[in-house]
Amino acid sequence: MVKDLAAIAESAENIHPHRLRHTFGTQLVMGDVQPDYARKLMRIKSPITFDRYTRRAVEKKAEDAFNDLIERSESGDGLF
């Protein structure tokens, strides 16, 4: 069904259910949903499996937080 919908949408990307699961996990993490709640919404019991689905989002949030800290320190509003 997902592939049929991608074809109807004329998407050039290789869309499949597994990719949508990663996207959902990423959106939950980027939206600051608590990990326990996000796991529940994704129906994932294992924290290790959840980490696999959300690793990129966590890395992106860490990078964004670091960049925000640097910007604040350069403007005089930060900790440094």
C-alpha cells in the first residue's frame, strides 16, 4: 500500500514502510517527545532498537544544541 501511494504521489524516492518508521521516530525525537513515550507510540519495547531508529535525530539535536551554545557564547549570552 505504501509503495502504491508513493507511485500515486509520483515520488522519485524509494519509499517503503521501514523508511516511514525511521521518519516517524525522527519526528518524535526532533519534537522533544520523551523517549519512553516515543517508544510506546512506535510500539518498540527495546531501547536498543529505538536508538537504532532515532540515532540520526539524536545526533542532529546534539549538533544543533552545540551550535546554539557557540552562537550564544559569541554574542555574549552563553556560558563561555
